Amino acid sequence: MKNNQKQLFFKQKVFLLFFITFFTNQTISAQEKFRVSLSGGGNSNDITYSASNRVNTEYTGNTGSYFKAGFNFKVYKNISIQTGLTYINKNYKYQRTGAQEGIGTLHRAKYFNIPVMVGIQPLHNALKNTKFNFEVFAGTYVGWWNSLERESTVEVFGGLNFNGFPRKTVIESYDFDKNENQFNRVDYGLQAETRFGYNVYKNMSVFIEYSFMYGLSDNQKKQLRKTSNYYYTTSNYGIGISYNF
């Protein structure tokens, strides 16, 4: 009877030791594979749109900002998958040239984008014994046009004087429920990104990043009298912090 009790007690200890070892191993493995990050900074947005049918008219890009929460999963050694949520400005300006220079509208467009990219560490072997890290990502993104604010400089035709028509600034929020301009709110395209990081404390790193977004979605595809596609190319540059769990 005592021998059976000893054997049972021994098996319980072995099972407990095995469970602790397995749990610890899985925890360490998870720490090596899962990473979260927060980053943000400025951007430069360009718009591709032909205004050739309008005299003295042009569309130009503008600056903005972005904020991103990222999630990274290592799938094999120096290969990973990165996704997350980006809140980004894709600003642009419609303006008149020639005699009507100064008249125009600044569009402040805000989007929510979800990138899905595959990443590699091309300098993995060279940097594995250092605190530095370098990564390159490429993939796609899909998102939603959340809001649009327009700041317009217009002429007041009822106020004609010796200097011509006076001008004023009008700020308005676009009503997407009515969507009179027939904007397409779905946003998608290709995205590439680079990161250079430095480990500052245990599992915590700081990094600088640059990403380029090449828009493929036509933002006015439902417009009846359109003469050109209407999409963005956006460069983002910022800093961030990451943590390995």
C-alpha cells in the first residue's frame, strides 16, 4: 500500500514538473513571437487626379499626421506578419491658378486603415548579438474614410467693389450620409514599411519608421461625369515604442 502511495505521489510530482516546464516553455515562446507597438508622426500626401477639363485648376498634396497601434507575430526565425490599426490624415488641396489664384479648398480627410504585411529582418544574423534591429515589410491595407473637413477660400459675389470681389474663409464638415459628391469611402492599396529599432530595456524597444502607401481605390468611382481616377500616395515618417510579450 505504501509503495502504491509513493508511486502515485511520484507520478503527481512528475506531472506537475512537466506541466510547469511546458507552461514556461510556451510563455517564453510567446514572448519571442508576439509584439505590440505604438507609433506616430507626420506624413505627406499626394493626390492623383486630372483637372485637364477645368481651366486654371489644379489638385495638390498636403501634409498631415498619423497614429498607429501595431501587432507583430513572428512565424519563422526572421519572418513575421504585421497588422494593426492606423488613424491617418490624407489631406489635399483643390486650388485655382491664374487670375483666381488664392481661391481653393483644403480637404482634411481622416481614415482608419488596417495594414496586413509580411516582414523580414535582412540583417538578422549581423545584428542578433546587438541591441539593434532592422525590419522591412510589404503587403496591403484596407480602410474606411471616416470624416472630411473642408476649409474653403471663396469670393463673395454680392460684395463687389473697386478691388473686385472680397474673399472669405468657410469651414464645413462633409455630410457622408448625403454624400453629394459621391465619394467612395472604402480605401485600399499597397503598403511598404521599414523600421530601425534599439532595445532600451529588457523587452522594450524604441524605433524610427517610414512607410509608403500606394492607393488603388478610386475615391470618386461613382461620379457620373468624371474624367480621371482619384487616389492617393502617402509617405509616413515617425517614431514609436514596442514591447515583446
